[in-house]
Amino acid sequence: MINLEFSYEYNNHVYKLTAERAKENDAYLITFNNRTYPVTSSEIKPGYLRIKLDDRVIKAVVAEGNKNMFVFLDGNAFNMKKVLPTSKRIEKKDGLVSPISGKVVNVKVKEGLSVKKGDVLMVIEAMKMEYLIKAPYDGIVKKIHLSVDEQIDMGMIPIEIEKTEG
Amino acid sequence: MFKKILIANRGEIAIRILKACQEMGVKTVAVYSDADAYSPHVQLADESAPLGNPLSSESYLNIQKIIHAAVETGAEAIHPGYGFLAENPDFAYACENAGITFIGPKSDVIKLMGNKIEAKQRMEKADVPIIPGYHGLRQENNFLFKQGKKIGFPLLVKAAAGGGGKGMRIVHREEELEEAIEGAKREAKSAFGNDTLLLEKYLDKPRHIEFQILADAYGNIVHLFERECSIQRRHQKVIEESPSPVMTAEMREKMGKAAVKAAKAVGYTNAGTIEFMVDSSLNFYFMEMNTRLQVEHPITEATTGVDIVKWQIRIASGEKITLCQETLSQRGHAIECRIYAEDPANGFLPCSGVLTKVEPPVGPNIRNDMGIETGMEVTAYYDPLLAKLIVSGENREDAINKMVWALSNYVLLGITTNTSFLKEILTHEAFRRGDITTHFIDTHFKNWFATRPEIPVEALIALSVYDMMNAKSGVQKEVTVSSVSDPYSPWKRAGKWRIGD
């Protein structure tokens, strides 16, 4: 059996769950906060889940965005940030551009410093959420264009990294 | 009747009007900015014309571009919807000049009603009650003091150029008046560079109640009863209902007559709305006239059975109103909720992004006027109104319960919306009692804004089950394939079939 770990961020809080597929079809063991919930689930139509937990039925609608996941449950919509395994997250990004417009709240590196792929370079706050700017590859910090409290626009290059050979 | 109409708007209202045209057999032209090229209103229209630059001033507010599009496509009339150019007399004038029918009143009437002071003076002459006040040019402190005393207390002293509460004072006693006039002048001077003041009787616990009217070019005017629009946040209506919970048959008749009189006094044609303020003793005063289709027109349609947009088109094409006041009636109770892309837990800031799932509630007497669909991107360029949800029931309680149900079954994912806030209002005990004023949200929801609901464990379970079912990376995919479905199952080869086929 394969165990998968999922993390979701909501309201600046990261929730970690592990999920395991049970032997029967559509049966799962979900563990959260040291408690395991045995459930069975069926997808009525794309995104519409009918989950059986003990003798209760959870009816939820799930949709996936680029960086977020959304759940509709009992009339409430919840907007969660996907927290992907670090290694995957960086592979996706090629250049170093800000994904969002916001304010620089922290600069973690200095010019001339060498960084490793995945190192956090800068923290941007937008709409009360923090976004991490990470190094896309191993390299040396060539130029830092913004300092703390400065405004950054989506698509801007906040830091230039010179890629180290190999 | 027109053969082709251009709709100079976007979003839900463009779609509402497009559908009315199509039902009437009139060809339609949509206009769109670059940001709206794939919007549902463009899809629905028979033809469309691009307006380019998404900035409102370069697209939906650009009179020349829109007139040009109408001429190019051979549209005989333009429906402006609400917002954008709907109450711009220059636009109506430009249409008149280009030989295109503007679906609305004449440009000089729009201009007159757009001047709030002049409009009030006209209404006063026509014997429509207005809020007692002083709106004159004489501004000496002792003269204003005398005027204020004459109007009585509580009294509102406000800057003529004002807004946002600056240069505004509520005066409860004569002793406070002198100081209030001086203070308001100082504040107005520094905030607006103009210290002209207005004096008005201050209405304690006012309600906002408006009357819908229809007027044709032959002097026929009918009213379609009232809408209660007191539930507002920062002067933006949030929930509207009809009939008003305070309305009596006698008061309705009086206000309806006043609304018709107001429309007659300015030679109004087409659909319009007379907005009244109603004080706690149920006196009513003319506030302003909206010379266009209102956002909340569907609740009137639900209670009267009259299609306001179709009448707008018929009236503009020169037809006579065949509705008659005596036979018009209200039936049941209707409520509208405005679904905004805004985050109540983040100071109601507008949100933008991609709508990952949109499934509005359906059921008896539930109407969805929407400009959105799954997969659509909501940009920050325009008003955050995504959709309107309108329900009607046998009575107010029935309608409220239906609205709560409908909101609870409104799947709208991808962008934060105000639906949780709407539900809080509808289930509030004071709202249920019908005890509402324009201060309702400020009074009852002052401290509500900061809370975001706790996430239930069920939501987390649903998420991880979903992720488990849709696991994407290499290892996870293998698992999915082998345990979710059997690749050798005969069902895999059956293809599409139905029992009984």
C-alpha cells in the first residue's frame, strides 16, 4: 500500500494529512491529527464527492486551481493553498518572476551570496498571504532589485541569479 | 420593432438584455474589451464588436467606439444596461445625433435628473415630497443658522462637494448648530477646496424604498410597485426585496402616485426608478431618480410578472404601454442577493482569478442572472458583481428560507465571494423581523468582518480523498490505475450504451 502525504494551507495554517488506499475499491484511510478516518468515496460527477465516514455522508465539491484548491461543503466555500513537496514546486518555475503583486516583507539573501536551488530568497505579502520566492537553480545572487517594504508587481524580476555551471 | 440592437454593456446585465432581444426576435450585437473576448455575453450575441483596451475609459465608457460599432453593424438601437454609459447624457445625445435610438429617456431628462439639486427643485415644484432642507447659494454663517433652525432637528450639515463623511455633521440641538456650521465649513474647505454647505433634515433610521415606473412616449405612465433596498454596505445595495416589509396598501398607493407624478413632471420616457427615503414614522421623501434599468429589476419582474427589459425595448421602438395600473398587482415575495467577488474576511476587497467551478442552484422560483461560467477569468478591471440570485416565495418567510437554501447550494469556487455574508444577513433575527434600515450592516455586522470560518475536518478529508483519486505524479499514477479501475474489465470495452437502447 502506498502512503501519500498532503498539505493544505488555510488562514496561514498548514494542515497535514496522510492518505492510504485501502484494499477495497474507493476506500481510503485518512489520518489527520493522529486520528484515522476510514472512508469510502465515489465521484458522482467531476469534483462532486460523496464520502462515507462511519454512518455519516460527507457531500463535498472540490475544484482545483493553479495554486489553490477549493472545497464546497455545507454551503461554505473554502479556499486552500496547495502546499506541494518542495522539490516539485521549483521544477515548475523556470525564470525568477514574482507570481503576484504585493509587498516585499523579507529579503533572505545578499548580493554575491551563493544559493542552492529551492532556497528561499524573498518573501512577498499579498492579500494578507505570504508567497515565497525561491531559487530556480543553484547560483550566485547577482542583483537584488527590491528591498523590504517595496511594492512588487506580478511578473517582475525581484532578484537575478547567475546560474553556476554544472 | 427594431431589427438589431447593440448592447453597450458586459456581464450579467448584457446577457439579461441579449436574451430578451433574442426572445423578441431581434438580432443582437455585443461589444467587448480585450479582457472580455471570451466572455459569455460575446458567445451569446449574434454579432460582436471589439472595443480594445480593457480600461473602462477606453472601452465600455468610450462613446465614440460604441457609436462606431453600432453604425458599422447596422444596429438601430443601443441598450446601455446599468452603470457605464447608462446615465451619461452625452452618450444619449450622441446616439440621438447618430440616428440611433437610445433605449432610455431623452438626454436632457438624464441631464436634469443627474443634477441632484435641480432634480429636487423640480420635484418640489411638482408637489413630490422632498427632504426639507436648504440648498441655496447664500452661505453666511448666521443665515445658515436661521435656515437650520427653520428646518428643525436632528439636522444634517454637509459639504455640497462632499463625500465620505468629510465636512458632515449631525446636529441634535440648536446649541450645537453654530459650531457645526463653522466646523463643517473648515473641514469642507480643506477636504474639497469648497466650503459650500447644504442643510437637510436628518432622517433617523431611514429606509431606502424605490418605485419602478414605465413611461411611454404618449404620456402613459404606470408604476410597478416598490422595492425595499435598505440593506446596503457603503451605499452599495446588497440585498433587495419586494414588497417592502413596512409597506401598507395606503402608503403604497400614495408613494406610487408620487412616483408617477415625479416621472410626469420631467416628461420621462422608458423605465426608471424613483428612490425615496422613508423615516421611522413612515414619511417618505424623494431622494433621486435613476434614469435606467436597475440592477434589482428582477424582483419586480418576479412579483408583477412584467418583463421590464422587453418593455424598455417596446417603448423605445415607439409602442404604447398596454399595461394598466388597475390590473397590475404584486404576488408573493421576491428577494435578490448580489453575488460579489469580494472577501468579507479581508475588508471586502475585490477578488480576481479563475472560476474553477460555477454551478448555480436550480429549483422552483429560483432565477440566476449571471455573467460567469466555469473556467472564466474574473479580472480586476470591472465591477466585482458576478451574478444575481433571485428567488420568490408565497410570503417573506418562504422567500427568505428559499434564498438561504439557494445560497447554501450555490457552488462557486475559485474566487472568494460574499455568499457567507449574505447568508449571515438573511438569518439575522432583525432581518427576519423586517427590522431593517440603511444602517443595518453597520449596526449588526460591525465586528463580523474579521472572521473567516474555521475549516472543518470533513473539508480536509474531502480534499485529500480528491487528491488521492487524482494523484498525478509517476508513482501515484500507477496506484490510481491499478486500484481504481481494472484495466481488463469487460466494461472498459463496452463503450457508451444505455439500458433499453
